[in-house]
Amino acid sequence: MNNEEIISRDLSVLWHPCTQMKDHEWLPLIPIKQAEGVWLEDFNGNRYLDAISSWWVNLFGHSNPEINAAIQQQTEKLEHVLLAGFTHEAVIELSEKLIALLPSGLDRCFYADNGSSAIEVALKMSFHYWRNLDFTKKTRFITLENSYHGETLGALAAGNVTLYKDTYAPLLMDVITVPSPDCFHRAEGESPEAYTRRMFEPMRATLEQHHHETCAVIIEPLVQCAGYMRMYEPVYLELLRKACDEFNVHLIADEIAVGFGRTGTLFACEQADISPDFICLSKGLTGGYLPLSVVATPNKIYEAFYDDYQTLRAFLHSHSYTGNAIGCSAALATLSIFEKNNVIAANQKLANHIRQATEHLKTHPHVAEVRQHGMITAIEMVQDKKTRSPYPWQERRGLRVYQHGLKNNMLLRPLGDVIYFMPPYIITPDEIDQMVKVATEGIDIATRD
């Protein structure tokens, strides 16, 4: 079997996500036969360094022996059982470990299948909490410009990236949108922290005006990942936590993409020393192996649903594969790797290496900014460096970087004209150097005319 045969079979039966399928008339699919560590291998023997962790999910490499073993052992005992009226050891142990690791005050775990589903759970749970307490006017949510929380209808409504949202606007609930603290827009000479503080003012004003009708504020801590990897400073989280307490509004932290060490701490909220009312986790939770998500919340919220059945206060949200035993075992193995290998300290060294390796791009004539939080680095290509004016989106400059990457054994999948790195934590300094070299060449090619 070769690439061409696999591609032909694929295009006759599949519809791929986040893809204009007509592109594949001239942009070949890459069929992957096997993978190990940071490397993917296609059916023709070509290898690709997975610089984006296969859509941000893989933490410790493909075919990781420890996670492989945990999954195999679990399949020999229990593959799945419903979590309504039943339970199992893996989901209990995972919940215990997560609660011990999460910011203090998060006491209960509610499981779902994927990141978008976790957002749906948090939105519904927040609304339902206020309803159970007779705050019936609280029906709305506050979100940030340029935010992204998933593709299901509730999650899509809570986001603000027009590319994904505008088509479905008639189907979506109405939310209150506040300017983002995204530091790309700070004034010349203004520090990221000063700008972040200044951009909290619209949020505070919105809470003052709308707190009586607001269930929760939902944010992606520190990095708006699908929003072109735009970043802001931890002080925003600190100010927001205080304001949510002051105005009696929940804080939902969407750490689906940024959790589990991506921003330099195990959870991004740690950098502001805050605890949200809901934290949503997925992606890296299972090390990139299986779909699993969790919403953690305090006992105070759990207790608002705890009553006699006849009161109809229970949270009746469910998924068939909630708390899947194999997924939970993969997650336990992932957490075990963190515990045994001092991953966060090792990541700090890797992040410093990425910072040094990308330093030269700051002076590139068509790079407006190189930004970084921990193991996430983004390079924003622009038409004019001085004015930061973008290229016309129709030119798809980032796609040229993607194509150059594939020709040079590198998986780089830009967000528009933003080239980013979010590699597995087992990447080596030499592999980082190669990753940056190929990206730099791609940027040179993409901005040549």
C-alpha cells in the first residue's frame, strides 16, 4: 500500500474536518501509517516532525510505551461501563488525582467526551446553578473577542472567531462580547502587563452593567489558541477573579488547549494564583490518545443540585461514553509521566531553547511579533512590519509555509498567517532547531513577493 492508493480510497468516502475538500484536488492528503515519538511516517516512508502535537493533543510522543501499556492493561479488565448508577476504579482514581493537582477549591469532576462537550457542560451547569438558586434573570454569558471554545452550538456561541461562527449565527444564543486583552494590539512602548490591565476596564464595566443577567464569564487563560495564538498576561485572570466574586458571576476557565503544561505551569490559572468556578480540560488529558474531557467545579456548585429527585434539580446531562475506562487509564498514565519526570521543569528548558532559536525572527521584515507562553510560540507574518497591516487573507500565505514544511519533513499547520509551535514535550533541542529552521525558510518563501 502506498500514499496514492490510500488517498484515492480516502477521497471516495471521507469528509475531513476544518477543510475545503476541493483543495485536495491540488493539495495532497498525507496518509499516516505509523508514528513514534515526535515523528509521523506516511505510507511512502516520508517522515514529519509533529510540531503542533496533532492539533495540540499529544504531550509525550506518539506510541508512548507507558500509555500503551496502561491502555492494554485496562482493555483486559474493562473497556467501558455506563457511569449512571455504576462506577469503576479508573474514573475514581483519575478524579482523585486531578482534584489534588488542580487549583484549590475544585472538588468535583464531571466527565464528557471532548472539549466542546466540556464547554457545553460548564455553560449548562452555570445556568442551571443560578436557576436552582432562583436567580432566574441570569441567562447570559460574557465572552472575549477573538475567543474560541469549540464547534457545538453552545460552545460556538461562546466563541468569537468569525471564520467559524458567522455562518451559524442564526442558530446561536446571544452573548455579551468584551474586547480582548490580546497584547498584539498594545500601543508602541506599552508593556504587555500595562496593556492587559488597561484592557480589563471594558470587562469590569460590562460586569457592572450586566451582572444581574450574567451566569458566567468564559475565557481561555493566557492564550487564545484558535484565535491566532494571541496572548495576554496573568494579571487579567487575577482582576477577573476578583470582579466575578464582587458581582456574583461565575468564572469558567477553558484550559482545554492550554492545560497540562502548555503555558509553563501545569494549569495556566496557576500563574495568577486563582481558582475558577469551572475548569474545562481535554486534549492533553489523555496524552493525545483518546477523546475524554472533564469539568471540575467546587462542592458549593455540586450541592446546589443535590436534593430529592422530585425537586427536579439534578443535572441530567449525559454522554454514552462518559468516564470511559480506557480513556481514564490513558489519562492516569499521562499524569504518572508528569509526576515521575519533573516535566514542567524540563519544559522550561525547552521553552528557553525555542525562545533563543526564534530570536532572529523578531527582526524579520515581514514578522510583526514573536510571542510565547511556555511551550506555545507564535510568529505572526504581516505585509507591512511598521503598520502591522496583514496580507489579504485570500492569498493564504500561511499555506505556503505548510507546504514548505511538508517538503522538509515538518508538520506546521498555520492559523491564517500565524506560524506556531506547540510540540510534544519529548522534542529535543536539535529537533527544535530543525523545526525553527524549516519554519524560517517557509516564512521567507511565503513573504517573498
